[in-house]
Amino acid sequence: MIRKLFLLLAIITFSGCSDSNSDLLDKLQTAVEEEKMGENGYNLVDLESITDFEWDTLYFFQAGEDKRAISDAVGFKWEGSTVPQLNRRLLFVKDGQVVSFTDYNYMEFPLMVYGCNVDRWVYPRARTQFATFKYCDDGETIYPFIPVECAGNLSEMIETGCPKGEATAAL
């Protein structure tokens, strides 16, 4: 009886945190797609202001990355799902535990996350501000997303942006 109760509690616990945070995705997409460019040519998205939970590290994962790859990256066992095909995942960790994550289909929301120097795909809370802007190339639109400290790495893309009249179909 105790085993069944323990199993039921485990299922409830894991099912409660197994879903992608759609509210966070909505806030992120709204912030990224806002066309309020600063003097540097990009929009500033402060993840601290759009997250309603405590976190100390953000991880980025691409389609197909499984439990093992995610566990290896975060340093503890991930019990969640593999990143679905055509999706990317932003996973937030606090004190060695996943506190939230959001998956997004990059064909619908073409957010292209870029690394920054030595902490590629791992972003400490100290880097909560990201530069983003609309970039068009060959009729396709993406939204580069990079820690503001490294926005200069994308200076050519920032300068090019999205010329008026350029098609804006997602990648």
C-alpha cells in the first residue's frame, strides 16, 4: 500500500512539472517580437522581468536532445521528455532542480538563441538581459537572441535587420 501511495505521489509530482510553461513562452514571444529598438539597433529582453519564479541558470537545448544529454548538461538527472522535433527548449534551474522550462516550435516562433563566449548554451542569472531583433534573409525572418554583453558578435546582422518590404515568412 505504501509503495502504491509513493508511486502515485511520484507520478503527480513529475506530471506537475512535465509540461512546457506556455505563459512564459507567451511573455517571451511578446517581448521578442516587440519592435521597440534601442539606439544600438536591438530590443532588450530582460528574462528576470518575464519570469515569475526564482532561477539561477538557463540552459538551451535543440530538437532531439534526450534525457541523457539534458542530464549531462545540467549536472543532475532530468526526468522530463526529449526535446520534440522542430522544437527548442529553454530550461531554468535553481539549486540543482528544474523550476520551469518552455518548448517552442522554431518554425512558428523563429527564435535563434546564440551562445556568448565560453558559456555557450548555459546562461547564468547574472546575464538576464538579451539582445534581440528581427533579421530577414532571402525572404525568411528570424529573431536572434543573445546575451547583451555579446550583441556585438552579431553587429552585421543588427545593421542589416529587416529592410522594409522584405518578406517575413518564418524559417
